[in-house]
Amino acid sequence: MHVKELLSLKDKVVLVTGGSGMYGQSIVEGLAEADAKVIIGSRNKERAQEVAQRFSEQGYDVHALQIDQSDHTSVLDAKQELLNTYGKLDVFINNAVSRPMKGYDEPISQFEESMQVNATGMMDVLRELSELIIQSGGGSIINISSFMGMYGPDLSNYDGTDMGTPPPDYFFHKAGMINITRYLTRVLANKNIRINCISPGGLFNHQPERFLKNYCKKVPLGRMANKDDIKGLVVLLSSDAGAYINGENIVMDGGYCA
């Protein structure tokens, strides 16, 4: 098969949770550019509809769906709506994240709140949507983790800033996401479903100048990730071009962890 056909997502139905966020919108754009029908999943349906409308006005096939992964009923309702409206699900990009903690010393209740969404809720949505993909004939799941799920924080990045200590819940659940990828790869073997993980490095978001200097001098490519960097990798793992990539955690960090 020609490589352009291998990378094409034509006739594929793809759900991106957290698709209204920074990385989420980049992922949605890349999938839509590869001709997928993309559904933006979000707790805030109004926000998702605004983003979907913007992409639709550019000629892309993008839609919105309300889903709150901290609420089992919402997950089941979204699963049924996907089936009723689109008839199937081929690819699920597991990108939603809640970040209630802002640092190490935040109330422990915020850690519990984070786990309700990012651990219990994530497992719920993964089980339900993997079942839908299997029922649809198979496909791909891509978990969006972080290199912060692989290593402890490099606190020297924050020298000279007032950004504080990074929150522990994020490190905890992003590490869990990497290993649940391996777990599901084994448990759902022979179900015609591939499950992979992407662990990006830092995304440029107009961080303080001192942080950018501290961080970028440690990156062989000399910069943080931009909005386009994740698009090709997501399309690869979603498409037939990635048909033999399974159970992997792919680090996308410009060489930071080399």
C-alpha cells in the first residue's frame, strides 16, 4: 500500500477527549488534516462546540460530544451517543486531564479529586471505549502521558522563577497511564486493538523567560515542543502506517531525556 494511503484516516471515526485544550486542539487538527471524522469530547460541551465550529469553518469534519470521565453515567451516555450518531469508533485519543493541584503543599483533598478523574475516571473511559472499538471491528487507542510520568521533577528548571514546586498528582497519574498502556496491550491481545502511549516534553505556552532559558538549554533541539510536533505521531499511531506498533511509550521531548 502507498504510504499516503497508509497514513490516511479517511472514513475513520476518532474521539479526542480534552480536545478543546492546547495539545487537544493540535491533535484534533492533525487528525482532521488526515481526513478523519473527529469528535471533540469535553465536560464543557459549549467550549467543544466552539472549537468544532472553528474547524468546521475551515472545511474539516469535526464535531463535539459531552463526556465527563469522572461520571460513569456520562461515560456510558457518550459511548451510546457515539454508537447512535456515528455507528462505530475506530480511534480513541485519551487526552483529558484534570489538574486541581498546583504544588506539593496543596490540600490532600485535591489529590483525591485528581485521582477521581485521572485514575478511576481514566480506567472507566478506557474500558468502555475500548469495548466500543472492539465491537466496531478494531482500531487504536493512544494515551497522552508526559515525560513527567517517567522521571522525577527537574527542579532546576524553576530556578529564578516563582512557579513553585510541580504538583505530585500529575507525576503520579501520568506514570500510571504509561503502565496501564502495557497492561491493556496484554489483556486485550487478539482483540484487533492497538494501545500505545505518547509522552511529550514541555509544550511552549509563553512560560516565564527564565524557565524557558533553564529548560531549553537542556534540550538538544534547543526549544520546547510546538503545536505541530505531536500531530504526525498521533496520525501515525492512529493509522495503518502504525499497524505494527503496539504497547509502546513513545517519548517526544526533543532529546531532553537522551
